[in-house]
Amino acid sequence: MSVIYEVTLDVDREIATEFDEWLSAHVAEMLELPGFVSAETLESETDEEDRVQRVTRYTLEGRDELNAYLAGQAAAMRQDAIERFGERFQASRRVLSESVAVSPARVEPSTCLNCGASLGGQYCGNCGQRANSRMISIWELTRDAFGDLFELDSRLWRTVLPLLTRPGQLTRDYLEGRRARYMPPFRTYLVLSIIFFLVAFFDPREELGILFEPAIAPTVTEQQEIEKQEAALKEELISDLETEGIIVGSPTLKGQLREQPEDDEPGIDITIPTDEDPSGGMTITVDDDETTDDCDMEDFAEAELPRWLAARLSQERVKAMCEKVVADKGKTLFNKLIENIPAGLIVLLPLMALALKMLYPLAQRYYVEHLLFFVHFHAFFFLLLTLQITLVRISDKLSFPTPIAPIVVVASSIYIPVYLYKAMRRVYAQGHWLTVPKFMALILTYIFGFSMMLAFALLLAAFSI
């Protein structure tokens, strides 16, 4: 039974013409090999603007002929293409039965499957849907999903490396029309921001607790040992107070320690005898828990707030917020704040682009060009923070020498304003004397804008708890 040997070739668009000429000669050479009956080559577009795809299907007399080819001439035939085109093309191969090769799913439609319009190419001229419905293998599906992460020549790495090491280069290339080699700016920003927030704030033990075993409760013996240590600590505290002269009098009137104050709140009561009351004296309660006394709103003045804010911040509402924050030590408030920061940064982008527009009034650049500058800068910022956090965590796990991680973090943090300055110089092409004052003004504007964004995000977080 005949078999179909399919070779899928992803080719750099710049060499497509030269590659097609070579492929035609290569197919003719393949058909001269024993067992090869026929071949057809299909042309198709890919999702990447700088790539094209060629699919060649060879029909062989049977599996034995294919195995003989793979064991013999295959290596030499592949080496010919590698020597000529290097890494500017990638090839994947699979074997099909003849029934699969001619299945309806492989037939190229003459009309759009979405809107029914006649097709004149790989994409519908009416709705834009791609016409090629070729089924792909599991390997190709996996490669499409993860290929950009592991292929050194992928758009991801071609974007990340200059983003990190060449300030302003991505923005400049994009504005000058060199775009196909890089990831789109906003996709870069979104991907790196998502990675940052996952690395920085995602706790697998909290979010995926079902995957982890709970902490083992202490045994009776361990619990008794803990209680002994706590009792010894309390005795040491009383002894220190006596040494300092805070507790005086007879042994029976030395600090009277209770595990719970009379109102059943956690804490320690220390009774200090006085001359006026040697049998009782003054009692000091050392409370190890927060109380709602910190939320006393007697001095809260609604009249001093803007009218729109005062209408939403009544004394009772502020006190309720405060008590919720104190109850869980601000954990819920912090989580809500973190949830609001990504949206706040997106709002900050157009505002900072407006600041750049005002700093460069004679640059004859559109507003969106200034916006693009800050999209790339924020993407760099997220990337650098992600690398810093990763380094700190790895250094803790691998026990790096103490000063290495702090030195790298400090040095890379200093690099942030340096990066911004060099990016401004590269994109706007102005000298030091013009760039320095604009850089300082932009830094001050950014600090003010970021502070306002953070305050507004905190306010929204407080209202949502």
C-alpha cells in the first residue's frame, strides 16, 4: 500500500523566491530515488508576516521504500538544504496514509467557509478569514504553542533581547517600518506584564492549595514543649522587668502574669505594686493584638474633603473600612490594591504619552508615537522587575554568596533611569543639552503620575473590601 511522506517547510519570506527555485530542483531529484512515485507542492501563508510555508507531499510505493530512504539518502538530502539556507527555514515531517492525504479536510475550498464569498487567495477578500484548512499534527500544534519560547530565532527572543539591552531600539525600528521581526508592541506589554504579576504575586500554596499537603499539626509532646518555651519567655520578661526596677515588693506581689486579661482579649497583664496600694497597685496590659481603638474617627473631618469624595466617605464608612483592614492586618486591602495596579498602569500610559507630547512640541510626531515609546518602556520595566525577583528567589534557594543578589538588583535598578534617558536620545534624536531637562521633567511627571495612580488604586481597593 502506498504511503504519503509529507514535508512542511517554514521559510523566511526574504528568501522565498530563491527557496522555491531550489525546492523545485530538490523535488525533481527526490523523484529519481527508488520508490518515489509522485510529488506535489502546496504554497500557503503563515500567521507570521515574515514567514511563508511550503508543503510537499511525496507518494511512495510502500513503507519499505520510505524506510530505505530514511535510513539511506535522507541525511544527505537534508544537509543540502541546511548548507544553503542555514537557520532561515525549519522543516517538519510526517507520514500519512493515502486515505488521509485525500480526505475532505485536505481539499482547498473555492469559496469562503465563513461567508461564502469566492476565494482569490489564502484569505477571503470579504471577511478576512484564512482559507487554508490543512490539518496539522500534534507536533506542529505543540511547536506553534511553545516554539517562540525555545527557538532562538523566534520573534519573542528577537523582541526581548533588544528591549532589555538597546534602549529605544524597538520603538525606533517600529516607527521606521521594521516591524515584522518583532512582537507587536501591545502584545509585548501584555505578555511581560502578565508574567511579572504571576512571578511577583502568585502564591501556588494559596492559589493551588489542593496540590500541597497541609502543614502537620504538632504532636502532644511538641505542643507541651512549645508551651514550656512560652512560659520560660514570660518568666524571662518578668525577670527583666524586675532587674530594671519596674517590678518591686514582696515575691507574692511581683508581676502577676495571666494568659488572658479579664475581658478575654489576648495579652499579658502585669501588676505593679505602688506605695498607695502595696497589695494591688497599677496594672499594665501588654496586648499583642490590634484593637479597634486604632479606628477612632472623632478627628475625621468630612468638610475638608472634596464634595464628591465627602459624599462617599462618611465617618461610619471610613471606620468600617479601618476595622476590616485591622481585622486581617491589611491582607485583603493589599490584594485588592494589587488587582487594581495593572489597570492603573494602563491608564497611566496615555497620560505619560501626553506628557511626552508636551515635552516635544516641535518633534512633528503623532500622539500614538509617544504612546508607543511608553508601551515599550513599561514592557522593559516589567521584564527587568521579573528578572530581579527571579534572581532573588534563585539566590535564596541556591545559597548564593550574600552580596551578589543585592548588588545586581541595585545596579539594575540604577539602569532604569539610564535606560529611559538613552531611549529618549535614540528615539527623539536630540542632543544632551535638550534631552537632560526634558528627562528630568519627565521623571518628576512620572513620579507624580505614578503616585496619583497608586493613591487612586488604593482608594478603589478600600471601597471594595
